[in-house]
Amino acid sequence: MSDFYVVVVEKNIVQAIERSTLPPAEPVPRTPLEVSAQLAANNRLHGCIDGRYYFEDSQRARIFAELCLEYTRALVEKRLAVINKLPVGFAEFRADDGSTAHHNTDPSAD
């Protein structure tokens, strides 16, 4: 029985790279395209990249973990840029609904 390497992602952050002798319930993705499809499906279904991603070797697991963290970094940097541009008097910012800040220049409207 061969080992598998599992990249565990929770809250869009890589939490672990674990070695496992138990095979996954689904076939292990063999190409970058198959892994990308799994990542995209998780993001579409759950709104995040959380999941357990299986690989047949530690090198591919490490590279994938790095890519996950690069994705998270890009997401954070994008939101930080938007927040840095918020005008004085903005009403709110919600990243989860895809909207941008609502500008409110009338303090009596609060």
C-alpha cells in the first residue's frame, strides 16, 4: 500500500500536509488541471477553497500548498487595496457579497 499526501485547507489557509496510507474515496487527481477543477468546485460550492486535497507524492502536495497560500494572499491583498481606498464617511464594506463600499457623506443619516 502506498502513501498519499493530503493538503488540508481550512478557512482558505493551509493547515497541514499529512501523510496517509488510507486511499481517498475519490481518485487522486493526476494532473494540474484535475486539481484545479477540484479547487474550483470547492470554491464554487462553498465559497472557499477548504477541503482535503490528495497527492501521490510530497513534492506535488507542497507545490499545491504554496499555490493555495498564494491564492489566499492575492485575495487578502485585493481586499486590502479596496479597504485602503474607502472614503471617509463610507457606510459599509462587505467582501462576502461582492459589493464595494457604500459612500455616505451625510453623518446625520447614520
